[in-house]
Amino acid sequence: MNQAHQSRFLSEQAKRSRWYGAVTAVLAFIILPFFYHTDQTELGLEGTLLWRGIGALAAAFFLISLIFKPSPRQLNTFHGITLTAYLIMMLGIADLVFTSSKYGVQEYFAVTTGTLTILAINTLVAQGARPILMWTTGILTIAFIVGIFMGEIESMGWAASILILAVFSILVLRGQHRQEKEKATYLYTLEEKEARIARQREELEDVNANLVGFNFAITHDLKGALRRAQSFAQLVERRLSAEAKAEVGDLFEMIKQNHDKIQEIIEGLTLLNRIGKTNLEREIVDLDEVSTKVWTELESDIAKDRKIEYKKGELGKVAGDEGLIWHIFHNLLSNAVKYSEKEEFSNIEVGVYQDRGEQIVFVKDNGAGFPQQFANDLGRPFKRLHSAHEFEGTGIGLAIVKQIVELHGGRFWGEGQEGEGATFYFTFPGNDSVEASGLKQLK
């Protein structure tokens, strides 16, 4: 337990010591005169005034100490001294009775019961005084043994009962103190971890908010600058003569290509920034219709001389946002077309299967693939699995897919081997009951 935990532990123990100590002291003031009266009238014990006085003084000492508002460590110490004084009181009377021949079974029973009661009460109310009480009880027990053996003890059986319970009282106090300390350490550590996690969550939210603002500012400013640069390039191109255009026409084409690429990056960043910021517009989405629509759009841009075999199974329906799901198919299918363009015959397949209650959709191609050790990097923005010289791209597409899938509560992953194609999977959980849902069906 570190210093901060130790200080807090002492403070919490002191609060309980204050309460238990005060109640015990008040009860002692009420009960001790009655017990002294019983000593004199019923038991006929002589010489108990001194010992009863020690108990009363200890109770007064503790109550008076509360007036001066002692520190937690002092309060626990005072509580331990008071409880020790109660035990001294009873052990003193027990020694007086056990070493005298004037007393019999009634007196032995009374003082034994009284001593055992004090030991039990001390164990129950010790709280922050446990470490002190362990040592003082042990010392007093040894002193009691020495005392009764130095005198002429009349009944060893009764004394042995006190000794046995004293030993068990010490063991219980030790166990209670250890458990309380371990429990406190665990709780304090847990609270610190929770507080640290809460701070990290707040810091992360601040960072995310800053990133969102930064992303918006960058994309907004880039759009304006890009539009102006493109406009100036077009103006320059218009003012050139036919001969000059023939000489630098390829440069203007490169400007246009790079403009389109930057525009694509901006649109991807804008979409990433928007995903998850608004609520999903959930409805019944026909995946066959969406995927067919996407493929029809892509197919119109594919070179006529390319040989592509496109297969699609029955994908079914899911509960989701149609606009976002369109981006899933658009990114995955366009990637399949792009990364299989170097193959003589391109094979692209879209299908679905069920696995442990999940509807798993896949998009498979026989293109360039990717090293399997990079599978964990899928979905990280700007993380490219191939160089820009091999295949054009922004590195944002799979990040968009991953965010959309996770926003729907699903999973996204991929499998592939370099040169042997790739397969990308995404899930829509709980769609086995989509037909029974109350969402409207798309037409």
C-alpha cells in the first residue's frame, strides 16, 4: 500500500474508530457502576474498585480526546489504548479471583464470562486499533499467564478458557486487519484506474473533436484552393496557342489527373468525417439491388477489352443505412476491378453465407492480393498495401468500409495471398429476423 493509500486507509479506519469508540465508552460509563455493584453485593469480590476505575478512566480518556479533534493516526491509537484498558480491567479482576481461595465456581464463571465478553467486544469494535490491540492483547495474555502461575491458582480450567479465546482473538484481529487492508488497496487501485480511464476518455474525446475540426478545416480549405488552382490551369490552357497546347498538353493532363486524385482524397476524408456523426437511417436494404446498382455503375467505366467474369449470389436483405451500404459495395467492387486489372481473365465474386447467427457477405477477386501479415492493417486510413506506382488509390476506401460496417455493429476483415487474389468479409449481426422487423422494405 503506497503512502496515499495508507493515509486514506487510516482516515477511513479512524472514522469508524471514532464511532465505535464513542459508543463503547458511553456504554462503559453506564455499565461499569452496575458491574461494580454486582461485584460487591452478588459476588462478594474484594479489590475490584481499582480495576473498574481503570475501565472508567479509559472511557473518559477517549471521550475527552474527541474534543481536541485528534489526527486519524492519533485517534486509532487512543481507541487502541482504551480497548486495552478494558481488557486490563477484566484480566486484573480474573487474576484476583483465580489466585484466591475465597472464591468458588460462581465467581470463576462470572469473571471468565466477563473477560471473554471483553475479548469478543474488542475484536468486533477494534477497527483502526487492530494492530495496536493485537500486540497489547498478546502482551497482556503473557502477563496474565505469568501472574496466575506466580500465585496459587485455584482453577486452571477457567483460566485456560480465557487464554484460548485471547489467542483466537489475536488471530482474528490479524486476519481482519489484513483483509481490510487488501480490500482497501484493491478498491483504491480500482478507483484510480477508473479515474484514469475517465480522464483518458475525456482526452480522447477532445482529441477526436480536434481531429474532426481539423479534418473539416483541411478539407474545406483544400477544396477552395483546389478549385482555384484548377480554374487557373484551365484559363492558362485556353490562352495557349494550338502549337503550345500540343507541346504541353500532357502536362495539363497530369494536372487534371492529380486534381481528380486530390478531389477523391478530399471526398474520402469528408465521408470519414461524416460517418458516425449522425444517426443511422435504418431500413430494410436489399443487398442484391444495391450491389447490382454499384456494379452497373462501375461496369460502364471498365475498358471494353477487359475480360471480367462477375458472379453474384443471392445476398438477401439487412437492416441498415442504404446510402452507407452503397459505399461498402462501391469501395470493395472498385478495388476488385482495380487490383485484378493485370490478370488476363478477372474473376470477381460476391456472395453470402451464414455462420453462428451472422450473415457474412464477401467480395472475392483473383487479383494482386496482399501479404497476409498486413491483414491487421486493413481499415487504417492511408494504409496502402501496394505502392502508388503499381495501383492508383488514396488508401481511404477500406477505412470507410470498416467504419461503416462497425457503425452497423458488424465486423470487417480480409484474407489474401500476394499474387493470388483477396477476399474481404463484412457482417450484419442479427439479420436472421430482418423480415419480421418493423422497418419499411425498400422497393
